[in-house]
Amino acid sequence: MKKYLLLILFYCISQIGVACNISSSIFVNIERNDKRSNESLFFIRTTIEQHVQLQNIKSDSLTLVLENFHPLGAIIPAYTFPQLQVFEKISQNADYQKINFSFDGTTIIFPTSNENFNIKIVYENYALSFAQHVEAFYLFDYRYDSESWFFTHPNMQIQAVNISVSDDFYFFSNLPETIHNNTFQLNTEVLSDNNISFVVLLKEYYEKMSFSNELNKFDIYFSKEYGISEDSTRFLPIDKSIYWMEENLQTIKTAAIKINKFIPDISRNICIIDGELNTEGMAWGMSISPVAKKDYLILIDVSFWKNKTIVHEMLHCYFPFVPQKEDSAFYLLGESMIEFLAISLSNDTKKAEKIFKENLKNSKRKGYGKVSIFDITDNRMDATTQKGSSVVIYQKTPALIHKFAKKNGGVDKFLGSLSIFYQQVQATEKISFQEFENVLKFQGISGKQWDRFVKKL
Ligand SMILES: [Zn+2]
């Protein structure tokens, strides 16, 4: 990570004084990879053409970089971007001609023959993240923040992104889009930080189920082939009955009603996609908040249906605002409070109490009794020892919040205060620990009670 920052810094400095104008259009073609061979592990074939137009180039070469890259991408450039080629078009009417370039896995450099010219970079992209999982789940996830799939320059503006997808796939992107003959034209006007990400699913392996009410629309893509074993430890190819999916659909329906009761009038369109998101023994899920504020995408590990962890991810979609990463309340308000809500809303009082109690006991047993949430700087769990900062974030702290609620007026009253807090967050689009304190005190929590709570956390 550090090396990468240095590279970018040096790169920016070296570009100062070079006034140039660069615009880019990206054309992506996604098709089924029926002839899967040794060099392609994937069920899809993604070919990309990035067109770059340059004006007023004063230097005799141009450098473009991949902003984020998979560590392996830098070691084996040929693996992530095989058969990369660069072509130049000297004038409007001329044909593209192949030109020489150098590429080290993150940086591409090629000569510029005159002040204004057009080039085209052509490549296939073999993303690596899901290499181990695609066989089972037929889900492909390109996320810009973890793996760049196009080249950038500080002076570059991305003007157009067209993604052609064959009928075999479902396609989701984080940008608003219009569709023309299987081509998704992404609206790049709303683009910040070059963040264009997308997910594709091979249709035949997914069962789509939908439901909506006055406020919400859910599309759920259940993996048809794979499920989780009874003890949640193994993935098994099981014959998933409609009943299994209906039951999970019911979990979503019930949770949506409870969430809307907790905080009225928030409306959402949410896609939920099954995956085998189990890396190094730890299952994970995530919600992706796109630019269009109402639309969210949740990718979850299939095991999330079993323990209703899905409700936690749903809540992230309803309450997407989190403090800055440097804020000491980042994990408390961004994760622990969400987990407290998830457990409280998806279980009856007795069951919720039991879960919180067990979690608190568990976190103490693992040695986290004295670790404060305000001192946590990462979110980790070791798969073998089941220890790590995640224990404080998801087990200890939600249990302490519950304990505080029970002691000071009861859980229902606390949920009422929390609802007021989240309505404020929703209205101001800002979340802060100070505001949380203000709301609780306004709702009758005394200074003494508050201080004791903060000390316990
Ligand atoms: Zn979370």
C-alpha cells in the first residue's frame, strides 16, 4: 500500500507543468467463456477497449496507471491483463496502427507521436479475486476500489462507458444506466474517484425472486446449486427447494416491515445476491451503495441466510452514513450499532437477550473484556482462533449497548431514541457520536448514566 502511494505521489509531481487534455471512452464486452482453457479460469470473457484522446501533449510519452490493483497483478501482469495491445490513430481517416509500449502490471507507457492523437488500449481482464469461487457460484465482481480494470491519468476525464452483456447474464453496476440492445450505457456525469464497478451473474445458475411493498422493492438472486451444511461449516451442492427460498424471502419481508416500523418512510430498491464469499474460513457480506441513493446491492455469503446476518447487511442499506474512518466512533456507529439493531429487530426479546448474553460472555472468554471499541482500528477475525477486533465490534459492543438500554429505561425506549437519532442522520446525511449523545440526553439519559456507558464501551 505504501509503495503504491509513493508511486502516485511521484507520478503527480512528474506531471506538474504538463498541461494536457485527455478524454477517454471505455467499451466493455462480456460474454460467456464456453471454451474455458488453461489460460482462462473464468466462466466469462471480458474484453475491454479503452479509447484515449489527447490534446496539447507536450511530452514525447504518456503514462497511464491502474489506480488500484490486486497484489498479484503487479507480480504477474500477464495474468491480469494478457495480450494487452496499444494502437494509434494518426488522423481522423487513418486506420489504427499497433504501437510499442511498456507495461509493468500497473503502469503503461507509450510514445506520443504528435500533440493531438488517439490511441486505443485493448485487453482482456482476468480479475483474480473470485478465482476460487466462480466455479461454484457463477458470480463475477469487479470492484474498482480493489482492482482497477481501466487506465487513468490525473488529467483524464471519462466521457463514456458502454458495457455490452450477452443475454446469458444479469448485470449490475454502481452507476445509473440506460440500456440499448444489451448495452449498458453508464452515466459518468455522477462519477467520482473513477469508481465504476460492476457485478455479473450467469442467469442459469440463479433463481430470481422478487417482492415489493409500498416502500421497498427486493430482487433476490438465489444460487440454485449451492447451499450451506447444517453446521454452517461446509458448502454443499444441495438441491434447493422452492421452500428454502420462500423461507429466506420471508426473512427479508419480515425484516423490511420491522425496519420500516423502526424508521418510517425510507424507501429502498435492494438486490441481494448469493455467493460463496468465504475467504480463509471467514464468510462475509457487503452492501454496495451506488450513486442513485435508493438503489443498493448486497452480496452475501450463502451462510448469511441461516443466522439472519442478512438483516445486518439490509440495515446498512437503510442507514448508509458512517463517521470518517479516523473518527474513534467509526466502528461503534458504523458496525456495532447496526449489529445491535439487527439482533434486536430480527429476534424476539428473549432470543435477542440470549444472543447478547452469549456474545458478551464469549468476548470476555477470548480476552476482549477490557478492549474498548474506541481503540479498535481494524475489523478482523482469525478463522482458526476466532479471535480479532471483530469480536469487539460485533459481539462485545452490541451486547454492551443492549445492557445499557435494558438498564436505562428498557430496550423499547432505547430503540425509540435510536430511531430519532437515525431520522436525524437521514435528514442531515451526517452521523456523529456527539449527535448520538445529544439525542440520548434529550430523551432523558442523565450525564452520569451517559458517562458510565461511554466508560464501559
Ligand atoms: Zn456491517
